[in-house]
Amino acid sequence: MPEEDLVDIKFRLYDGSDIGPFRYSSTSTVDMLKQRIVSDWPRGKTVTPKAVNEIKLISSGKVLDNNKTVGQCRTPFGEAAGGVIIMHVVVQPSLAKTKTEKKIDKSPKKIVCSCSIM
């Protein structure tokens, strides 16, 4: 694989610590990056993703789509040759249904009126 097709990426976590840098092909997908993040997540963090769908990656202020490649997500400006790209990691754990959730009943209601008309 030619050297120019490889990209060094570091993942910045919510507490300012980093995972990486790791070297990826420009054809690697965002989903592949997320899988690596889940598998290499540091032990002892208060927030820990359990699955890829709990992670959002942000680069240059944009949330990256899972099906995009690293090459498609790169910004041509602001990157030094041989520099490391920093992507921010946001973890949004899936919320299980709680008892406090209200169910919306959309069935028609029967209105009973006990009015007297004079």
C-alpha cells in the first residue's frame, strides 16, 4: 500500500485522554474506526461504549457517517504533511426503556356527557 494512502488518526475522548494514534488506509470506513475504539477503550473510564452505535466521531466539526471512508472525511486544509488527524469521540449510551416513559395512546376516546339542557 503506498505511503500516501495511509492516515494516522488519534481519537480524543471526553476527558481529554487519547486512544492511538493508529495508522489506517484511506479506504477504511468510519464504522471500522468505531469498532477499533470499542475494542481498545481504556479500562476504568466512567463512560464506556458497549457497541459501535453508541459512538459518534467528529472531525473538523462534522459528525462522520458510518459508511464514509477516511479518505472522504479528510479535510484538505489544516493538516501538516505526516501529521496526525485528531477525531473527537462522543459516547451516547443506548437508553433502555424506563418505567417513567409515558406511552401515548392514540386510540379514539369515547366522550360521555352528563349535561342537562333546559
